[in-house]
Amino acid sequence: MTQFAGQTAIVTGGSRGQGAAEAHLLAREGAAVAICDVLVPEGEALAEQFRAEGFLARFYHLDVTAPENWASVVADVLAWQGRIDILVNNAGIINRTGVLATEPAAWSRVIEVNLTGAFLGIQAVVPAMRRQGRGAIVNIASNSGFSGHYDPAYTASKWGIRGLTKSAAMEFVADGIRVNCICPGLVITGLNATSPHLGSMIGMTPMKRAGAPDEIAKLVRFLASEDSSFITGEDFVIDGGFTAGAAYRQVAVQTGLLSDAPAPEQV
């Protein structure tokens, strides 16, 4: 699989979990991958693993909230490979407190990492993409960007990423740069593995399971590739049907209009 041969990808939050799966799939498809994160030991080990598998990969320490750090990483990646074709803005954090319990500093930190980090990433890579006349930016939001999740800072940041995606897509479309947004539902990673809401979320999800990091990575691959060449400024929800109407479906099951049991096989 070499559809990204000769291309270079930057993946933020790439040291573990969903970001690591995205970076791995892009590398397997032939891209030189810059794994970027604040988790240094994990990122360095992952880059070493990729190289042992025969892939082109480097780890870069990146605080996505720091413009000077972005400038340094982009300069180093360009010195390494001479181009940047793909940016995956995957880095994100959570807070899990309601409006009244959220301290202003906590609010600001979530917005800075989740939303401002993506904004700064776009600013940093667009000049190189413009020179090439092409590029694909994939922003990772959440299905919380369509609802009122009990974490107002996180929710606001994910709604914001959707808006940022559309604005950037319109601004850079004439430069051959496509910008799209992925909105996952529940994906269990190190970020949320101990969260108390996992069982309830799975129970509400029509497919009755969490998503896998590889499933999100495959959608990243599609949006970064020429297979999606006529798509820009769009949101892609990947959540097992949760946003489509999980609450209505649960009501239908509870009232007997629907059943959670699989339909019997037809003979």
C-alpha cells in the first residue's frame, strides 16, 4: 500500500491511542510521518517502532499551543522531507466538569489545546502546501460538536473545530488545499479508558460498541487521499449511529417499537 509514497504527514497527539493509529496507517501507506506530541518517551518509542517496520518516521516534541514550537517543527520537517502534504490535527484533552464547576484556567487550557492548537497548525503548514499547490488537512473533532456534552470546554472546542474547518476550507480551496473534519463518537483510548460513562455510552450507541482507533484512522486515510478529491469543508460523523438518533432509538426500544435483538435469519 503506497498511495502516499513521496508524501509527508504531520500527526499531532500522535504518540498513543487514536493519533498513533492514524500515524501508523499513513506510514503503512507510504507517507513519511512526523509523530508530534508532548509525550516524549511514548512518541520516540513509536517512531523507533515505525522505522523497525521499514517506515519513514520521526518524533517531534510539539506543544500545539505554542506558535514558535509549530514553526520549529514545520521547519525541521521541511528540512527532512522538503514538503508537507497532510496535517492531522488530532491532539486534544478533556476536562469533565460542568459550567459552574469549570475554572477559567481549565476552560482556557482545553480551548487552547483542542481549538487554538488546530488553528495554529493550519497557519503553520499552509505556506508549504500553497507552494506545492496541494494539501489535505484533517481536523479531529467529536460528535460532541453536535450536542451538549457534560464538559462545556470540550464541547465548545469541538463545535469550534467544525467552524474552523469550514472557514479554512473556503479560504484555501483555490490553493488546492482541502480541509475536512472527523467527528468520532466513543473511541476507547488511554485518554478515557477509566471514565465512568463508557458503559452508558455503549448502551446508548445503536451499534452497541465503541469505535476502534483503526476505524477513525481509515477515515483519515480517505480524507487525506485523492479518493476524496472533491470533498472539502465537511463534517464526517463516525459514531455507530449515536448522533443519528440514539435517544429516539432507545425510546423506541423501551416502548416496544423496535427490538435490540438481531432479526432472525431468513431461510
